[in-house]
Amino acid sequence: MITINNEPKAYTPIFLGTTQHSLRLSLEILIIVGMKLNDEIIETYNVTVSAIELGYLPNIGSKIAIDEITGSELSGFKAKITALDAQIQNTASTDLKKLVELKNVGQYQLLKGKKIMTQNLNAPKLTNDNLILIRQLLGVTQPEFAKKIGVSERTVWGIENGSQKISNKFVDKLLVAYPNFAESIEVQFDWVSLTFPDLTSKQVIADVLRLQENLFLERPTSQNFYTREMAFAGEKNIYIQDFAPVKNPETQAVDQKFGTTLYLTGKGTRLFEKALLEQNMNWHDFFEKARLYRGHLTRLDIAINDKWGLLNMNDLVKAVQEKRFWSKSKSYAVHGNVDDGWTVDFGKSPFVIRAYDKHKEQANKGYDTDVKTRVELELHQDKAEYVLDEWLNNDEKLVDITFDILYTYLWFTNGKIEDQQLKSDKIRDEIESTVELMPAWSLLTALGKKMKFVREPKKQSVERIEKWVLQSVVPSLAVLKKTGHWHKIIEAINTVELSAEHEKLVMATTKNAITQASKQLNINFEKPTKKYNEDDEHGKGA
């Protein structure tokens, strides 16, 4: 006999194995429990139990001492265990606490074998070369720089000739005196994909995103084995793919298969950040909410935007060609050219570090941006979940996690790295102690943690159509106007029937509120460059 949500059941709980060792300080694990009745497993539950209360795991197929199960598929199930023998419980507690001590070795407090993405390395410090580079970027002399940040000229001179070290206080003064420099590097999400095994696309829209369903266009698809797609404003910026309901021709019953994937592209993340703002939420809140619905990250792109021009892609490409870099991944590739912009990839899925000329990329599309160079961390599946675990479960900023990973995986130098150095037992230590580092890259990694993780909410717009009309259509319209055919154009514009995609785009563009939030915030989007700092009290009051 077992009680399930306060209802007694004549079931015998059977242990069917573990699904996830979510060992944290709470010492909880997720197990599969089968409900046996008359020698048959009637149903199964994924149940969170206390590892200490459970003691040693029973054999698969044997009875498990569970008295009660409470919860739901949405929020998860938890179990109460029959009281164990005190000695067994004490032994299990001691063993598991020893495992926690092992798990907490190092900076990241996580033991994940090959999945671990960071390691204990000496964090980069600002050097005299970095300070010289900073002054060059700011375009100031030593006396001007010293006066601006409130230190003596002798201090600046001493740092730049290597006789003095740079203190944290000196860095803080620098960032206060030059706020534009403090904002020259920023971190933001550039792609988010989540799977929800128990939801449909319409449930994701209504319950997870809380967007207005009438702003989505429903259409068939054959991508990713799905059959239905819901696209915000009819465009693939925010879209959800799942399975369209199918009617049984014999019984007329409607079969709805569950399971869906949410996609937020680069533009989609900016659009969804408007929805987050309307709901007085941030990304941290959203991911915590998504996990309540058993949302699992399948892809997460984190962009490091260099708006100062600190990184020069020509320099990075040359360093790669001359083997003046160290990468934890053996795979790398160079794409593009000087005119259209370079792209350099390090690694392969599930984890890629990509550096590219963002300004040229956008210019080739007819757009403008204040970002010069972008470095992206593209993470899939377990790698993406690793970052999310670190962010949600540990009291650590996303900026810190991002630059820890970047510093762990990639490093550029000014000097050539010899083959024997790559064969050393401590490759990274050998390189850092004997080879001159690239000042721009070391400055990026040293200053990175001082920068901000931002949201940049934007409204849906018809900018893409407008730009195409201005560039490609207007000259032809001018010819028609001068030759007396203008009235036909006006008549056609007034009588044309818009497609379903265009109707959704018009609706999404003209509606100020895109969410179902009961309390809409009064937001002024006349200045689309307004940004919100995610790390400032979780980004709600920035």
C-alpha cells in the first residue's frame, strides 16, 4: 500500500533504477519507481528522494521502502521513505558527505568527469602591456590618464615600465573614470533552444512564454521530425515546433502527441527580452520557470560583444595561421576574407568558440551595429545545461562563468608556441610562463569579469521590409511616378490582400504589449538602445 497525493493505492513500489544523480548539498537523487499490482507494473514515476534517507540503492526490480509520493508531472514528484535502521542511515550519511567533500574540490564545486568545462587556472591579471593598450584605445597620454583616474604620473609610469603591479583599486578607478570603456565589452544571450517533453507549442506560448497566441502564425513543418510550427509575427525569430493533433478517422478521437522545442534566434532573444521586461522578469527567472515545466536546454549561445575594437580579426587570423594560439580543442577553422570579414571557429559541437567581425557581417546585410568584434560560446545539450546549472545552482554571475570557460579553452600569444611546449604535462602553465601573451586577448579575459550581462529588449519591426524597399524598390517606383503610372501603384497598395504571415507581422508590429502579463509595465521603447543589467539585483531595476 502506498499513498499518492493523499490517495491510498494498493500498489507495491518497485525500484527501476536512477535517471539522474543530481547530487548537490541537498543530497537528493532522481529515481524511477514502478507501481506493481497483480505482478504488473501499472505506472511509473520519476521521483526525487533523499539519498541519506534511502541509504544504499536497492537492486533493480526489488521493493523500495516508499510510504508516500506527492507532486505532479509539472513540478516533479517527491517521496517519503520508511524510517531506516539508524546505523545504516548514519553510514549512508557519512559516505555521501565524503562524496560532497570530493565534489567541492576546486573553484567550481562540481564533479562531472569529462563534462566539466572549467579548471583551476591562475586568473589573468592586467599587465603593463595591457595598460599601454588601454591608453592607446583611449587616445590619451600618461599625464592625461593619470589625472583622469586620480593617481600620480609616477604610478602610471611605474606600471607601464613593469616596476609596479596593477591593483584592483587601480582597475576600479579606471572603470569609473572611463565609463565608456567599462561598457566596451558586454555579454548577452544570442540563441536559446529549449525542449519541453510534456507540453505542446500552444502550452509553451501560454504558460512558459506567456505571449499572446494571436501573434503567432500556425503552419505545417517537416523540420526536426515535427509536424507543426508556431511562429511569432510569422517569422522565424521566436518559434515553437511540435506535433499537430491528428484525428483518428475511425473513432474521430483527436490524438495529441506531446513534446516541443522552443527556438529563440539572435533577434528572437531581443524580442523575447521585451516580453520579459513586460512581465518584470529576467533570464534567470525565465530559466527557473522553464525547469518547472521540465524544460531542457538544447542550445545556448553566449555572445561577448567587443564594441571598442579591442580585438582585431586580422590579428586573430594571423595568430591562428602562425600557430600562435593554444586551444583545448584540437579542431579549428578559418572562414571569410579581409573585405567581408573573418570568422574563426575552435572546436565542434557540442561546444564551439567562434570569433568574427560582427560589424562587417551586419554591414553585408545592410544593417549597422556598434559591435566591432564578437566572440561566441555556442553550447549544445549537456554543455549548455552545465552553464545553466552553474548559474542557477551556485551564487555565481553568468559573466564570471562565461569568462572562466573562455579563459580555460582558448589563449592567444604574440610568440610562437613550440611543439615541445604542447607536449608538456602542464601545457598551459608552460606557455603562460615562457611565451609573450597577446595583450588584446589577455586584456579581454582579465577585464571580462568586470563587464555586464545585459538584456536589450526590442520591439517587433518591419525594418527588414523597409530596408529592402528603400534599397531595391524605390528607384523603380521613382521611374513609374515620373512616367505617369503612380496611381496604379497607389491603387494596388490599397487593394492588395496581405498573406497570413504579413498580417501577423502587422499585428505584432502595431501592438505595444506582446505578453499576457496581468500587470503591464509602462515601458518607453522610443529608445531601443536601453539596456538592463542582469547582474544588478537580477536585472529588474537596472
